[in-house]
Amino acid sequence: MGAWAQGQTINVPNGNVSALVTAIKTLNAGGGGAIDLANGGTYTVTAASDWWYGPNAFPAIASPITINGNGATIQGPLGAPNFRVFFV
């Protein structure tokens, strides 16, 4: 867990974008924590889930959250609408 993260750690299964959205919302509400992405996983975002200062792939990060990527990739499919991945 990163130096700034506190609270719980949430493991997000490979490819489960909705679980990543939920993890961010949960940690924001709980004051922070850490998210572990699947080792070498791929998360394909097809639409924005938040519109804070424009379309964002994920909810705005409003608390100390560490995202441990573990070699995972967050991507959008070809031809997807433009959106920001993270707003911090």
C-alpha cells in the first residue's frame, strides 16, 4: 500500500471496469485506501462514468487513493469517444 493510502485495499478482477468504478467510489467515501489491479490485466473502458469538468472514464479521485497497477493496462477501444482517464 502506498505511503498516502489509508484504510482498506480493494482487489479489482481482470477486466472488471465497473468494479474499478465502485472501488474508487468506495475509497472516496471511506477517506482513501488502495486499489490492486490484476497482474497483467486489461481494463477496457467504453464510456465515461463521471462528468466532473468533462467526461472521465472513472469517478473523480477525491481522497488519498493508491492504484497498484501490477502491469495492468487501462485502455479504450478504437473509435471510443474521447474522455479523461482519471481526474484527481
